[in-house]
Amino acid sequence: MAKKEGIKRLFDNIAPDYDKLNHILSLNIDKGWRKRAVREITDVSAAQNILDVACGTGDFTIEIARCAAAGSRIVGIDISEGMLEIGREKVKRASLTNVEMFEGDCEALQYEDSSFDRISVGFGVRNFEHLEIGLGEMYRVLVKGGKLVILELSVPSNAYLRWCYKLYFLRILPAIGDFVSGNRGAYEYLPASVLNFPAPDRFIAMMKAAGFAVVEHTPLTFGICRMYVGKKE
């Protein structure tokens, strides 16, 4: 089975418990990371077209929509229809009229060149089957002067923190995920995908190879999360 099909099935299966587990397992620290990224994404002085890739159940999409300038259009895409169904309900409950959510593949974006002022990816880029293709597609649909903002989980560089992190990620997290959702395999995949993601210097090189001339990297919470900002010149 291709990675893409496996990811789609995995997230369809865990969609009902995803939000609850996500906040429990991250101890709600993820909310602060998103707020930091939203400040990088939104411009309160001008309406923007913003694409949220791998939007999942829409937490990042909704936060962006709430902070964007009046007249902005926010589009969320994800390959998991199960996650999108929950996201659309959350958008409806939030009474947000500037948000649309569609099933879509980051490696074959259904948008014309230079369609978006900003693109965001919150904790989903590590699930791309072909990372270089996904980065190239996001570069293509950005306008000149636009920005790609990526939040992704990472492994701390400090040896002691890295040991604690791996203990939590590889032992405790799957057990909690299994207890709450009954799907231990999904919560074994999630930490493995973080550990297998390219190191910051390699990922920055990949973003530059995709066309982003300027890439900024900010470690958050001792490097547990990292924010990458790529600018299209």
C-alpha cells in the first residue's frame, strides 16, 4: 500500500478521537505553537488568500480565519475525509463564513500558479509521501512575496531532553492512544514519523531546493516543535 493511502486510512480511523488525544498528548502546548505561527501567517492590514495544507480537523485553519483581516479567504485541504467532516462541523459551529474545506492532495494541488498569499502546514508535512513534490507544489501556488509557514514536531537537540522525549513518544504515547482510541498502531506511527523526519538543516535545504530563496527556522519549546518560514521572491 502506498504511504498516501495508508495515511488516509489511518487518519480516517482516528478522526473521532483525534482532537481529544492531540491536546492530551501535547499537554495543550500545541495551542501556543499555533498562535505563534498564526502571527507569522496573517496580516491584519490586508485581506489575503490563505491555503492550509493537511488541515485535519481544522484547529489551525480556524485560528487563522479568526485572526485574518476582513475579506480574507481561507481554504483548508486534507486527504482524509474523516478529518474534514469533523473540521467542517467545527467551522460551522464557529460561524466562520470565510473558510472552505476540501479533500485535496498536497502533491497535486488543484489551484493555478500564484493563487495564495500564504500557505500553512500544521504538523502534517511529515506525512507527505513525496516531500520534494509537496514543497514544489506549495511554492508554485504561492504569489511572489508570499510565505509558506510550517509547524512540525521535532526531536530536541539536548541529550537528556531527547531521552525523555523518546521515552514519552515511543512508550507512553502509544499506550495512551491505544487506551483512548483502541488504535495503538496509529499512535506508534505518529512518533515514528517525527523521528524519521529530516533534521532541520536537511529540511531547510529541501525548502531551498524547492525554490524558497529565504528560509527561517525557529525552534520552539526546546526544539520539540520547529517553525519554518519560506519566502518566495
